[in-house]
Amino acid sequence: MQHVRYETAPSTPTRVVTRRGTQIEIISVHDLWEPLQRGAWLRAFCHLHGGDRQRSLSVNRENGWGQCFNCHARVLVREFNPDATATLLRGHTRFSPPTPSAPPVARPARPQSLPNQQGQIIPLSQTTPRTRASTAAWQRQEVASLLHLHGLLGQALTSFTLGDSWQAQAYLEARHIPLDIAAATGVGYLPHELATRQASGERLLQRWVDRLLFPLTAPEGRGYIGRSLWRWQTCLDENVHKALLEDASDEAPKRWIKTNPAGWFSEPPVQWAEHVIIVEGPFDRLALLAAGFAPHEVVAVVSTSLCVEWLPDHLCSVLLALDGDTAGREAARRLQAQIKTREIHAELCSPPRDGRGKDWSERYCRCGTDGLEALYASFALLQHNL
């Protein structure tokens, strides 16, 4: 791939601190270090923490927002979203950002153009972002409220001091997920007692009460997906509980809800292994971790779609292990073709149709590691390029 060369001096970034305490670096597109275009995304070395030998800074050209997966800095590129830039500069406190540490390579000069997805140089005038609806105000407030409670959500899962965590712990045990593994991945729980103690954001938190919360990561920021535990004790297994939530009256909560932005349940992409397993649901990932796979080897996309532009540059191969139903198998084949456009090797490993379960979580719950034999074998072959 070709690197961009800059010919003039970079601009001075502006740090804005919002009323909620969020720090945002407002930068110019010319501040990006050696950016490469991946579809709607730009990948660049992070100029804020000095780089980490990887392009850990991802910026969405459609809305201008970006994040470094290493230092977790939030950035906004002014050329891609002038309206948001003007609003931030007009209404919030500004500070001068610190001087970054030494860059991973020699600092490039200012760009007159950017590379397209094939690495070819295209003029900046052709990179004008498309109009995109912004996240609703209540969704931003919802995410902020949950992030404010992140540490307490983890405590509420493992301790009884913040509320009744018994049913959350019992639910994990019923699905054969060790509590320490769930806690280590950042899983939390929102009991009613904790939600009602909040001076602000209580109304937005109500739909998350009595849910297991899984932290998600994305270039636009962090988010959550929550699994309802409503009346699970009355159900024989997960499939019965799923049917209860789907068939009950309007009083039943949705089985799963997500924030906007959402993202993946995984380690930060810069920390992934060179070979990873991609599964569908959060419990599939927890089951694989309980079965011995490493946290940086398993990614739950919490859907049947995948933004391939988010995949890290160091990734060599992917094992697509989505659900074994028709939708999951079709999605896996579609994602395999999309991932190969990134020149990343991709193989399929759907759960066998042997009556042990349609997803890896169900198979692990029923059969333990014996239910994951196909996955162990396929991943070993993938790691050795066989």
C-alpha cells in the first residue's frame, strides 16, 4: 500500500471537554499520520499517544468521528463534520492538547490526497463524506449514563452490596459460565437498587434494569448490549426462556437491547491475535473462553453482519463460527467473501447438525468441551495454515 506524504505543516488540534467530562480532540484531516482508506473508514497512526506500530486510529469519513483503540482518545475531523465541530467549539471548554510522544515512523508531511481502498491516491476533494443522521440525543445520554456506571455494574455482578446479584450469578451458572470469566471480560449487571440510586439518567436506565450488560467497542465509541433475565428461573433452559420473552404479553421486555453506537464484544482490535474466531453472540464468546480459548482469540460481533473496515491490519486469518441455523450459515458465507476483500484468509466452522445445539454456547452448556470438537480442530488448522 502507498503512504500519503504531507507537504505543509499540520494544524494545531483543539481539545474540547464536554459538560459530561468527555474529552474530544478536534483535528484536521491533515493531522492524520499516514492514513489509509478502508471503505468509509480512514486508518492512521495515532498522533496523540505517538503510535504503536499499528494504525490504531480509525476515523469514519461519513460523520468525522474516530477513536484510537490503544489510548481510547476520541477525535473529530473538522472537514468531515463541520456542524458538529462548530457546536463543540461554541458550547464547551477548550484546552491545548499535550505534545505527543515520538511517532512510530518519521512524521509525514501534509496530505494533498488520500489513498483509496486499493491503495491508490485520490484527491481530498473526492473524500467529501455523505450526509448521515446523527445519533439521537437520548441515545448519547443513555450511553453516557451506562459508561458512568461501568465500574459499579461490574461490582453489582460479583457483590451483593449494590443490589441483589443472586439471579445474575445463578443465570451464568445455569449456562455453565464461570463468574470470574464473565467479570474479567467486563460483563456487568444492573439491579433495580442501583438504578434507582442515580440522581440523573434514572429514566434512561430503566430499560437496562435486570439485565446482564456486555461492553462493546467500536470506532465511534463504547457501548453495551443487554440480555434480559426476566422470569428466567421459571424456564427449563435458554430456549424455553427465549420463547417466553418472544411470546409473552407486552409486559415482557425485549430479550436483547443495544446502545447506539454498539460494536463488538471483544478485546480492543489492536490486541487481537493474528488468528481469531468470530462468533455471533456474547454467550458464545464466554463459552469459548470457559473452554480454554484466549480472550484475544475470540470476537463476538453480536449480529450476523460485520464492518470489515474495523478489522485490524495485523489480522492474518479468521474462523467464522456463526450459528448453525440457516441465517447463520448464509451470513457466514457472505462475511467470508467480504473479509477476503481485505486479503484476510477466512474459513467457515458452523456447529454440526448433530442435535447438540445450533450455537456454541448451547453446545458447551449441554456437552462441555466435547460439543466444541469441530471448533478446536478447525482453529488449530487455521493457526498452522493447513
